[in-house]
Amino acid sequence: MMDRRRLVKAALATAFLPALGNCAPTGKRVLVIGAGMAGLGAATALRAAGAEVVVIEARDRIGGRVHTSRAWPDLPVDLGASWIHGTTGNPLTELAGDAGAVTVATSYDSAALHIDPAARALGITAPGTARAERTVERALAWAERKDADVSLQRALDAVSGSPGQVERAQRDFYVNATYEQEYGGSANSLSAWWMDEGEQFGGPDVLFPQGFGALADQLADGLDIRLGQVVKSVASSATGVTVTLADGSSLSGDEVLVTVPLGVLKAGDIAFDPPLSQRKQRAIDRLGMGLLNKHWLRFDRVFWPPEYDWHEYLSLRKGHWSEWVSLAKIDNTPVLLAFSAADQAEAVEHMRDEAILDEIMAVVRQMFGQDAPDPVATQFTRWRVDPFARGSYSYYAAGSSPDDRKALARTEHERVHFAGEAQSHQYPNTVHGALLSAQTAAAAISAG
């Protein structure tokens, strides 16, 4: 099992952004668009600093891309974010402690590899990690010598020539597991220069048996949150801001903080008056919005090896139900979670649930035996077609760079501020990145 975050530039931060609530006093009225972790985090900080804060949320729930489903009353599952990635020094760790949330560590080293019969018939008996890794390293070195950024796949094609079926299958398996599953973007889109740019916290990765949503609930306590309010436009002037809703009503304030996902900004679902600067719009256009979907399967019993956290499936089809998590270690819970990412996720979103389940169960039976039972219940996500997300999280697409994230975070017209995971050049595509971005924005609003 390869370490998915191994190639991320892992220098731990030596100084951190201000703690929540550590902002100068303010008497401003601030409108916060979005009740995800960035919006809730900023609102908490601003309220602590003395601001009047109204949080405007399009959904009928808080959390945004943090969404703990209670469809199974005895077994909450996270349809969005699941893990704290690196607990040492991570602001989410303290927040989880404050919320009294139980966490369980998982390890990428606790993994079992399963090889599809067609791949095994070609003589594939191992993932071929070392060779695939060397190919990627050569590809990235080739890309570094180019005058302009290219996609990871373009770089791979340049150094690989025409690999045989075995080498291609092993390389695709490695690239999918290490990059596409990690960032949600296709190798055809991921930047060869910047795809793994960012920092990480040390310590284990932990998930929440009772749901990540406890952290959102902790931040939301006491806030003025208006649910079911879809924002259509944001107007700013020398005297204040006006946010107009889909029902034609509006709210006014001194400043506004926009925390909607990058996918919503890319779709142009919110109109800005005056328009966004060319620099910010260019950043929106260049950065990618990735896709990682979850497919939860609940069974009547555990019939797979319970000692592993992860199961991997190597087949001749790139990314075809290749990554799985087992909850069997947690009180013998009979649940498997299958991921679909990047190109596969885009295709799966347009399939009927019944067709998705047929594909999934075919792989389950290849991995664990033909007598594996059907699940008693399922929950599937479709983050791309979700109008209030339009994807899972941001990534560096070919041609984009950390400067685009910095531009995305810049204040527009002195009163229109932005925060979220896409705005974090240090910790992009993470919940802690969203929260740290929110702290920065809240401090700027308070100091302004």
C-alpha cells in the first residue's frame, strides 16, 4: 500500500495563523455566505471579536461538504469529509476535543491488495510500486524542464513511450491511488508542476465513528444561521454590501465573506457587482474542482478480513473500484466504503444506483468470494451534481499555481472577502485548510 501523501511537501509549519476569536474588536455587521467549516469558523471568530454576524446557507443543514448522514439512525456515516489528516498541531484536533468527538486512527499501511482475475492472468501478482514510482519521478523531472506546465498524464506519456499491458496496469493503479484518489482530479488534468504542493501536519489520520458533523455543530453553537437561503448576487459599494437571495429578498451589512466552494464560483452561480477582478476570475478558471464520491455498503455481517483498514483492487481498468475502507475494526461494524475518483467518479455519477451497486458487488465478490451477500442498505454521493458544491474539493490543474490560490483569497473592492479550502495555499483540499483560511479572513475583516 503506497502512502498517498508521501509526495506532498511535508515541512511542518513553524508558525500558525491566529487562533479562532483572536481578532481585534469590531462593531461591524458581517454577512457570511456558506455554513461550511470555513463559514462557521469565520463566523465564530468574528462574533467573538464583537461583530454582528449573519450566516447565510443555501442548504437545509449546516456543514457544507462536511455532512454526517443519519439515514441509519444507529450508524452515522460521513458523506463528505471523514478524516483529520495529521492530528499534531492541527486546529481540528483541538476542535474535536472541545466537541467531545471520539476519533479512531486508521493507517494506510493496514491494507490488503486484491488483483482482478484478468490482471492476474497477464502475470500481475504485485502492484509494481517501485517501477511505477520511478516512472512518475522521471515524468515529473521531464515536466520540470519544460517552459510551461503540463498535465501529469502528458508527462507520463512523454517518458513512457508505449508501455505493455502489465506495466500500464501497474502504473495506472499507482497513479490513481497516489494522485487521482488524493486530489480528485484526472491525471489528464493534474498539474505536473504543482499537484502535490502544500504542507501537512504530523501524527496519525483519524476518522469519527459518530460523524465529522460534530465539529460543525460545535462551531455553529450560538450563531445566527439562516438555512435554505440561496444567494444569487453580491453587490458592494463605498458604504456597504447587499446580498440578494433567490426569493428576491436581500440582506445588508458592512462587509461580506464568501465561503462557497470553488465549483460554485466556477459555475458563476453568484453574480458580483462590481464584477470580480480579472486576477481572481483567472484564478477561478485555472484551478480545478476535483471529484471524490463515496459509496457506503452496509451488510448483515462482516465477511471480509477484519484486520485491515484498507482494501485495494488492481484491475486492467484504471480506478475501477480500486480503493476501499473497512469499518470492521470499529466494533465489528459490517460496513465497507468504496471510493470513486476523478474520471471514474464523473462517469459513475450518471449511472443509476442499481447499476452502480451491480458494479460494486461484482468487485466485492472478486475480492471476498462469490458467496458474498448483497448489502442490506447503501448510501451513495454525487458531489458534482450537487448545486451547492459542484465537486468535492479543489486541485491544481495544469497551468494553475499557488499564486492562483492567493489571488482567490484576496479581498475584492475592500468589502468582499473570500475563504475556504481552495483559498489555502498551505493546506489546500482539506478541512483544516478551510478553517485556517477562515481565521485569516476573519482577522482581516476585524482589522480593516
